[in-house]
Amino acid sequence: MARPDGRAADELRPVTMQRGFMKYPEGSCLISFGNTKVICTASVEERVPPFLKNSGQGWVTAEYSMLPRSCKDRNQRDTRGPGGRTMEIQRLVGRCLRGVVDMRALGERTIYLDCDVLQGDGGTRTAAITGSFVALFDALRWMQREKMIKQIPLTSAVAAISVGVVGGEPALDLCYIEDKDAGVDMNIVMTDRGKFIEVQGTAEGSPYDRDTLNRLLDLAHGGIKQLFKLQKDALDAPIG
């Protein structure tokens, strides 16, 4: 299968994760999947939503946005509140990161994950999830240094990738050109223990069979394993 950038069907775009990209947040990461670039920040606040007051549990939540000229055509800013797609993605990011955090060990604190797309070329939500984990981990390390928590309250790592059927063949990490014409479009979120947090899959054209689904899941698993290594390498490296 010929891809626009010459990659193999099971090949990721070049992925980089730059920790400490922002000066003020407790954790931050500029993540790039090829031409897709997302700034992920993690901010710690000593409060929780009203429904968690006096519960002894913390909370992790996310917000997502795209800069007006992050894509080919200018987007309108969400000045009247987030639209449907934005709400869907930020709920997805928050849900996926909460899936690997021990909320009781976090204490009555909230970690806000802000994901801002600088440039979009497909896979912005999966980049946001993968980069947010790096930012979250650094925020938790900061909390540990400040003696707010004793241990890092994570049960596993989490990362995400897109897969799809392009030109009748399964492919990993779709860029925009592939994504817009894909016959099947999927986003897969997994932990480093091999468990799934989210599987979003839609037939954009004809329905797909179980064999295709299995091939896509295997392809995603292989790509996500590479992302876990890149996350670990980034978190083990010094900032700066």
C-alpha cells in the first residue's frame, strides 16, 4: 500500500515528546506525531469538584482546543463554550487518564490537563492522550517532591493511536489525508499492561468484519507499545 508520506502500513509517523515545554505548569509536554503538534499541560489545584468534597478522593479532568489556524482553514474560537467535537475529545482525554490514577492516593486535589493543538494533521486526540500522560507523570513527580503525596498514584501508563482501513488495507497512525478518506476509522487507547481503556471504531463506508477488527487492534497494539517506550525514554531523560 502506498501512503502519502511513504511509510509502511505498520509504521508510526516520527514521534517526539518534549517535556518541560511550558514554564509554569507542574507538568507539560509538547508532543508531535509528524505534522500534528499538541501542547499538553498538567496543573495541580488544592480543590475538587463539589461532588467529591469531603470524599478523600481527587479528580483528573481535561480540556481540549484547537488554535484558530492549526489546520488548513481557520477555526472559530470556542468563545461561547466548547462545541460537540471539543466536548467529546476532552471527555475522552479525562476519562482515559482517570483510568490509570488512584484517586484516593491523590487526595482531595484536582489535576487539570489542558491539550491545545498547535497544528493538526490527523490524530490530535490520540496525541493529546499520549502527551497528557507525560505531563501528568511530571505533575505527580512534582507533588511527590513537594511532599503532597508519598508515591506516584498511577496504576499503569496509557497511550493512544489511530488506525484505519485506507485503500482497502489496515494502516497505523493516519495522517489527515488518509483519515478523511478512510473506509474505517478507529482510535485505540491502551495501558502498558495490555488492557483497553477505549476503542472507538466507525465504518465510514461499508461495514467491516471481525477479521478486519482483529487486524486493526493488533496493529494498534504494536504502535502503542512503541509509544510506551517513547514515553519512558522521555520521562527518564532530563528536562531541557
